[in-house]
Amino acid sequence: MGGDLLMPQTTIQILRCLTLGRYTATVEDDELKIRGPRPLAGPLPATLRDKANRDELIAFLEEWAGAVWPPARVPRSGLRELQEFLNCGLGTALDVVEAAQRRRAA
């Protein structure tokens, strides 16, 4: 069996990985900066090296999270507004955005 066994990660999957690993991300001068307790490992670094994935993540952070991860609380980001509106956690808010993105792509 050859080839890549791991599929490229979606933006939402990347954000979940960052959250689980206690990493933060910021968009500064159109560049993605990730900080955390240890160097990134596994398939995540390769996914982020891909310009299309990185650009998609930057666009998502700018549109939904106030250009930071975890999402900004002040000024309130789109994800935080969604959380408040639905009275749910961040994971559920991500699920809703992911479902809307899938529906739009179909």
C-alpha cells in the first residue's frame, strides 16, 4: 500500500487540533502565526505548509474569529456571536459553520 494515508485537514479540523493542543493563532500582516506549548507535530505542519490550506485558514480566522484563535471575545467575532445566539459552546458553533460550508459547497 503506497501513497498518503492521511487526508488533508479541513479548516475546522485544523482549528479543533489547535484547540486540543492549546495553541493560539493570529493573522498578522496577512501571515499566520501559531504559538503553543510545543512544536506542531503529526499531519498538521504539512497541512499548514500548503499555501491553499493556509490561505483558507487565514480567511476563516479573519471572517469568523477576529483574526485570532481562539476566537476574539472583544470585539466580538462571528463565532462568539453565533455561540451567544445559539447558547452553545465553541465546538457546536464550529459544527454549525462547518455544516453551512458543506451545504454551500454541495
